[in-house]
Amino acid sequence: MHKIEIQKSIVEAALAQRGKLNRYDRILGPTTALVVIDLQNVFMLPGMPVEVPVAREIVPNVNRLASAMRAAGGKVAWVKMTLDGQEQSWSSFFEGERRRDAFKALLRGTHGHALHADLEVKPNDLIVEKHRYSAFIQGSSELDRILRGFGIDTVVIVGTLTNVCCESTARDAMMLNYKVVFVSDANAASSDEEHNASLGTILRVFGDVATTDETIGRLVAHAEPFARAAAGA
């Protein structure tokens, strides 16, 4: 698991701006989706072209978050990088043998494209394909339309890579007016340095950064706790 260490200056700047470290003391389940980014075999299995070893370690936390989200009345969306029909639009990036191998492993029906076997995917969960790093950038996926249809206004983001598809998705989610919670021990990068740099960026501007335990502790199934807090109860 990553050793989490956000720069003190970033923490201090967030505190100065908000008066507290995180914006969201409570996360209302029925208007929230757990968005799981790219936990596919190509990123998770040993020897795969884009293996991220820490991604295997976050699976228990992702499963815990998914279970808690369902219990709170929220949605779970498993987002899969899918490159069918994308050869021309990705031609500049997927040059070189290793990158071409990664491209092939992200085609539908390949072993690399499949979700990791240890993920606890349930029948009522959402499966969404994306064609770009960000699930929310225009033309990448149907995720925004689907979530809006369920009345979702908050996304909890987990997956891999922290500093690539997960951060890109979080940035665009915030720009589309979603409340963003980025889970520090349920995202995975290639190094602690890359992971922590993204956590700092998210915390400073784009959303909350919280652990799995903290996120689950903030999840509520009904709006009643908000009303009590507003009344000073």
C-alpha cells in the first residue's frame, strides 16, 4: 500500500481556504456513486503491459467501499478503459511495441480488458466503458449521462492509476459540478511520489481526500442527519 504523505504547505493552504481540511462532513448515499476506474487485468496482473502492483493491494478497500455504498443507497460504477475503434484517435500515443501491447490488451473480449477477479461486482452495479483517461471528458463515456439520470451529484473515486485516469476523472467531475471525494488508500499509482502528488492536487483544488474508513464513516443513507445538523441538534 502507498505511504501517504501530502505536503504540509498544501494541507495548510486547504485549511486556510476552507476553514477545515475537507468540505464534506457527510456523504449522502442516494445521491452518490462510487466510481471505480480501470481495475482491469491489464493494470493488475503480474507481467501485464501496464502492471501497477499496488492496484492489487487496494482491492479489499474498493470492495468495502462498494458494499458500504450499496448499503447507503448509492450506486457503484465499474469503469473500464476500452479501445475498440480507437486506433486512429490514439495513434500518436500508442507507438512502440510495449504501448501497442497495452492497446491490444484493452480491446473487448481480451483477458486484459476484464475486471480483476477479486472485485465484488454485483448484478445491479453499473458497467461503463470509457475511451479516454477521464471518464467525464466529452466523448469518453456515458458516465455523466447515466449518473445524472440517477440524480447523482457526488462521486467517490477509486482505482488506478492515481495520477492518470483517476486524477483526470476527478478533475473533470469537479468541473462538471460534482462533489468529489478521492480515496487515498483505494487509489494506486506506480510510486508513492506520483500517488501523493495527485492527492495534493486533488485536496488543494478539486475535492476531498479521505481514507476508506473516513469515507465509509461519512456515508449516510438518509438526509435526516443533515437536517438535524442544520437545526443544531
